Amino acid sequence: MTKVSLRQLEVFVRIAETGSFTQTAHDFGISQSTISTHLRTLEEELGVPLFDRSRRQKVSLTPVGEALCPLARRVIEQADRFEERARTERERIPLVLGASATLSQYLLPEILAAYTHRHPDRTYLMRRGSSAEVCRMVLDESVRIGFSGACGVERLTYVPMMSDELVVVTPNSAHYRDMLARGAGALELLHEPMLVHMDGSGITSVLETQLQRYGIDVHSLWAIGRNDDTETVKNMVEKGAGISVLSDLMIKEELKKKKLLAFPFPDGGMRRELYLVTNPDVEYGEAEQQLMDFIIAEANHHGTV
């Protein structure tokens, strides 16, 4: 079997169309010597001359070249159709995403709804986990794109999406309304029974680090229960089971409906960055890049980057 390449055929056809090595080199953006090498290699592989080079002004096809040129065009056309079909099929492959609870429940649904409305032919598969789990999934390539808080895996790339604020959340009872009215802050509540997230969550990691600013050890909190489901935590707080530390993204609706109260931390509050996480060893396709650009742009409208 000969080792004829598609580029050699493209050069052959283009020379036949222009009658010029110089013009062909210009069209391909490569040197004339490279064009000559492509053609010479093709002729050596086929064992026949394709052009009559005896004319000074314009090269012309030999009889063999005349016979083979239409076939070469059809091969190139088939290759183009092959690539187009591959692109079409690739667009049908679900975009595999991983997201932490905060982002999968309270930010991405609205953004992904807008994206799928704009690109109805695109589909996605969403996997959920803690920030640490999302980063591990991106690292082992079980998901292609992650959305999480910082998780300390240096081999990954973190693109800031937005920041949110962590607040102490309480039931909307007379006791806590009075505290809020007199200007009480989050630190005054940290001695109370608390519902906390499971280890490995973004909130737990940020809380442990940020509480050090106030001289508080996270292990000194009165944790009466641990849960990995934010909706359950909110419901239990609303019912008076305890207080919790949650993201302001998580409680927007409950604050609007006056089901919960939020107490900010002092000195600028307790903020955390939320990131789009990618693996630098992965080559991302056009659809994936479009999705990432869209989500970053939309996230900028929801928070501060």
C-alpha cells in the first residue's frame, strides 16, 4: 500500500488548478520548496509523473495526471465530508460536567437552561460531589469540566467564576429577629448547636481556614449533625434543629420568603471563590470551550469575580 497523504493530494489538485507552484505555495502558506517536496514524494509513491514541467510559464498535467486528478478531488471531498460528519457526531456526545452542591443546585441550573436554549442540539451529563470529589473527577478525567470551590490540587487549572459569601443561618424566630435588630453578628452565634457539612465540602474547608482569622478552632463548634444535602440542612434550620453556615447563593429564596435569617461575619465577611476547573492534560473540543466561555460570562452577572 502506498503512503499517499491527503496533503499531497491537496497540493497535486491545487497545482493542477493554478498551473503554478508559486501560487500553490502562497495559497497553502508554505514555501515553494515544501510544495515541490510534497509533489515529488507523491510522484515517487505512485511511480508516475503527474505534471509536464517542460514549459516555462505554466505546468500542465500529464495524461496520467489528467486521469488521476478527478479521483484526487473526490478523495479530498470525501475527507472533508468525513471531518464534517465527525464534528456533527462529536456535538451529539454529552458534555460531561462535575459540580459541587452549591453550584449544581443554585447557580448552574439557570445558566445551563439558557445554554441549552441557545444550543438545543447540545446535551450534558452532570455529576455532583464535594469540591474535593469534583477536583478528583477532573483529575482522573471521569468528568471533563468541573465547577467547585478551591480544593488544593495543583495539577488542575482554576478559572475564577464568581465569589459568594458564607453567613450564619438561623430560623426566622423572634429570638433571632431581636438579635439581628440589635446588630448581632455571626460570631455571637457560633456557640449554639450547629448543623455542619460533611468533610471535604467547599464550605467546610473555607470555614476551617477563615475561622482562624477570629481565633476560633472549627473543631470547637457544637456540631450536632453532619449532612451532605443542603436542602436538608436548610429545612432542619427552619424547623429549629440548629443553626448552620451556608452560602448566600443557597438561601436566596428562603431569605426572600422570610423563612431564614442571615448573620454576616465581621471584617468584610467570609467570602470564598468559586471556580471552573479544567485539566491541562485534556484537549477540549469546540463545544466544551463554548460552554466554558458561556458559563464564565453568565456567572459574572451573578457575583463578583
